[in-house]
Amino acid sequence: MSRCHEEVAISSFASSGGFFGYCGLAYNFSACVRVMSAPENSYNRPSYPHICGRAKLWGKPCPLGPNVDGSCGGVQECKPTRSGDRWKCCRPRSQGGACANGPLPDGTCANTQPPCRPSASVRITRFRLVAAAAFLTVALLFAFGSGGNIVSSDDFSFKNAGPLRTGHAESMSGKGCVDCHEPHEKNASMFLAAITKNSAPDSAENNKCLDCHVIGTSAGDPHKVETCVSCHKEHAGLKSPVTSMTDAQCHSCHKVKFASFSEGHPAFKKGYPYDLRTSLNFDHNRHLSIHFVDARYKDKAPSEGETCISCHDTTKAERNVPIKSFEASCAACHNDKIKSTALTVFELPEFEKNPFDFKDFEEVCRSVNVEAEDEFESVSTEQPNPISAMLFDFDPEEIGEYSGPIAEFLKQSIDNGPSFLGDKIKDLDGNSFDMLNGLSAEMLMQAACSWVTNQEYEGPEISENGGWFADELSIKYRARKHGDPVMKAWLDFAADQENDPVSESLLVSDGPGGCISCHGVSETDAVRIGWKSVTRPAAPNFKYPHKPHLNVLGPGTQCQTCHVIDKSVDTRKNFEQLDPEVFKAGFKQISIETCSQCHNKQRVDVGCRGCHSFHGGENSFAKSQFKHETKVKKDY
């Protein structure tokens, strides 16, 4: 071996830590170096933490190997040695021997190559794994060895997931964790079971949450009952609400993702929120722009700034703002109309021949004066009214067909009062008790006695308070007040009958009591009258509180900030047909832009749960969704 190669071997051996890194400092150890560095062997460093990257990739390491700090030491092919004032190439014979160019004047190797990326040796890798395993073992022993606590406080227990919220903490039956969680077996396999077995209270096999809570389980429910803990985190502290959620949790399932409500939220559906015709035929545009400014109604119309709150009760505003009573909002203008049109239940028709023999009624109708007539001339020239034709089942245009049923009705009215009429109503599934409530048998008998003797009835003065009365040729009812139960019963009865003449005479805007001028008639599965001012039903999983918005905007005309009247729509035309889904809303659609004027990052930001709720709309986990008959009786 040449002196140059001896120096290379000494240097390599020294850098590897051989003889404590001291062997390469003197040539006296060249004999031992020759033993470790054969001419064809690059370098041997069994205890060195890194190996050449070229050895790992191509199986051909460089002769110098990595530096102590793990960086590449083989950028230059050799480390020249100085002999006197000259530098000599020390490239080993295994790499081609001394190069033709030789070292540079400054003593550096003239031949360079790209650096490699040294990797950890097998020895150091084993050391690191052993050290990590030892550290983990000590940590586990420290955590679970004595009582399972890092410190003595239960708040830092590895076995305790954390304190429950107040409501659930008070509802525990005393069993502790197993009140909600499936217990693991007390044997060596419990650790494996704890990792592989789902012991959450909402497991598909046994949902303990439903032991107390009741929520919808319909196929269309987007939030399934078996995934409670994916949204609700229980062990978060006594004061932490179990309903708190982040927008990120919502976005983990929902495909449409956006930054915030004002930045990317999908547009509201067309026509929102007016997706169904209201039950009341009320034209906001005509009232606000015509009636309320008409000088004739100035003393009855609401003052400026109170047009909305004159009808809507903002003190009870929640998702909907309820309408005030008829007496508070409508009676000043519309009360007189209620008593203006009476309901005609029976009207004496024209007879060609006298169908009665007064001798049959002389004992009962003794007070009626009967004059002999050479030739019969009917006191009435009218046709039977539609209600009589429906109740007694005849064609009102055929005199010969209705004479018998009408004669029987009058005879029964004299003998039995309203019972015969009530039986006819029951035959058509009507509520005779409500429909004939207050009808006097005495009045009915006296009127019938006059008509069977072909005379007009002269009864007492008609009461201004309304109710049943008989005039010359008919029996009528006039509503006593708004919401009169007898009038409502007759109109509901007419709506239930598939009889066009009756519907056309009663279920019209100028009909009895003026009811249908305001209360819309709709037909879906059946014909129904909208007696109550029911607004659109609550949308699933959606909530909107009016109250905080009214607190900011103030009640009154500020309502039109969101609810803008569409002056091009005549709301009255919506009620000319019976389909409640065919209509034009009297208000313009509410858009995202309307809401985002306030709800944005600069003013009042709102997350998903600001508008959306779960498990059945606005109520969410309300008291009605809690099984009070279970082990806990506390409301919370």
C-alpha cells in the first residue's frame, strides 16, 4: 500500500471514531489501519450513525463516507495529501487510482460529484426504536400504573373522559359510565376491546340516547338518530351546551361548502318565503295604498308608522308574527258587513195547486185566519232555494217534484219543530246541533202554519242582535258576531257537499255574513274554509326569530325593509279559484342580499345554526322530545 492510501485509510478510520478518533493523527498506527482497510474496501464504520446515500441507492459507496454531522462527505473524490510543496492525489485504486489532472493548487480535489443524502444506519435505527419503546412504556406506566391519574385531580384522569353537562350529570341513575356506555369485559382482552368495540352511547346496536330523547326517524330525516355524537360532544364541562356546533362540523357532511352566509351561501328558492297562499284574503297593497289613505276612513285607519303593527302583534313575535284579533284590527271597518247578509235556510216556493188541507192543522194552527178562496193562487212566486233543494233532494225547477217534499217539511215543522230538518241535515253528515242551535220550535211552527194556509208570515220585529228569524216567506239566520258558530257550521257544511248551487250561493265573497270576502276557500283533498290566519308552516330544520330583528329595526313600517310589497299583484285574484298553490304573492321575494346587508363579517356574522336547527325544525330537543316518564323527571 502506498503512503497516500495509508493516509486515506488513517483519515477514514479516525473519522469513524476508531481508537477514539486519535488513530488518524499519527502514522505510527499505519499497521492497524492496513488491517481494517484493504485496497478494495472503501471504509468501515460499524458504529457510525450514517451511511453513504450512494450505497443505499446504487450499492457503490464513496470512499470518504458521510461527515460526523450526517452531511455528505463525498462531494470530492479524494482528500489530497501534501508532500513538501506539492499536493498528491489520494484516490484509491478501487475508484480508479490517482487521477491524471491531480489536485488543484490550493490542495482541493479537482474531481467533484453531486452530494448524496446520507441515511441512518441500521444500528442507529434500532437504537431509536428501542428508545421510543422504552419512553412509551414508562409513560404508560406513569399514566395508568397507580390509579390511572397523572396527578391526583380527577379533572386530569386518563380514565375519565371529562365532566358531563349539568342536565345529563343530574340524570344519571347512579351506575356511572355504564348508564350510557357499553361496559368492557374485566379481563386481559379489555384493552383490545376498548380500541375495537364501539362503546359510544349512540351505537347502532343500542342507542342509549333514545332511552330519554324522542326524535323523528322518518326516512327523509337528514340527521340520523344513530349518529348523535358526530355532532353533540357531551364530555365538555358542566356549563358547555351539548347543542354547540361549529360550521366545520356541518360542512363535513354537506356537499355545498362556502366561507360564510354572506360569502357563497346558496340562493333562497324562488318565491321565498311565500310558497303557499294565505288563508285570509287580505290585499296589503290595496289597504296601504288605497283604503288607509282614503279620507272617508281616516278616523278608522292606522296612523303612519303603525300600518303593520295595527294588525300584527309584535309582542308575540317569534318565527311568525301573529295577527291580532278581528275586534282589534278589522272590526272598525268590517263589523257592519257581518250582519248585512243573512243565510236563507228555507224559502217558500210557488205551488200550482194547494198541497194542504187546513183541517189537518186546524187544531194546532187555530190562531191562523183562513179565508175561503174560489181559486188557489200561491202566495209565493219564487223557486225553492238551493239549501232546500239539497236537503229535501228535488229539482228546484220542477214544481211537481218539489211540492210533496216541501209540504212534508211544513207538516213536520208544525208537528215536531226543527227535528225533521235536523234529520235531513244528519243524512248529509252535517252537524245539526251546531247548525240549528237556537232555532225556536214555536217560531218555526207559527211560520209553517201561515204558509200551509197560503199566507205570508207576520212575525215579531227582527232583532238587531242577529240570530234565527222568519220573515214573510222564509227562514233565515243572521250572524250575531264575528266567528258566529252557527254561520260557520252552515258554511263548513256547504263546503263538504258536492253541490254547486249551494256553494255558489254560500261560498262567495258577498255571501252570508260576508265571511268568504276575507276567509279563503281552498281545495286539496277536500274543500276547506280558512277560518284561522295560519301562515306558512315551519320549514324542516329552519328557524327564524322575528323578535331580535324587531328590536333592532323597530316595529312598524320598518317591516318593509324585508317584506317589500309587490304593487303589480292583485291579491284578490288569487282567491277566484280553489287551488292554494296557484297564486301570486303580494310581496317580493326575500333574497340573500336582503339578509346580508346586516349579516356579514363586518356587522353581524351568523353561522349555520343561526338559521338551521335539527330534529324537527324550530323545537329541536324541546320538552316534547323528552321522555318524562323515564328515570328522570327534571325539565331542562
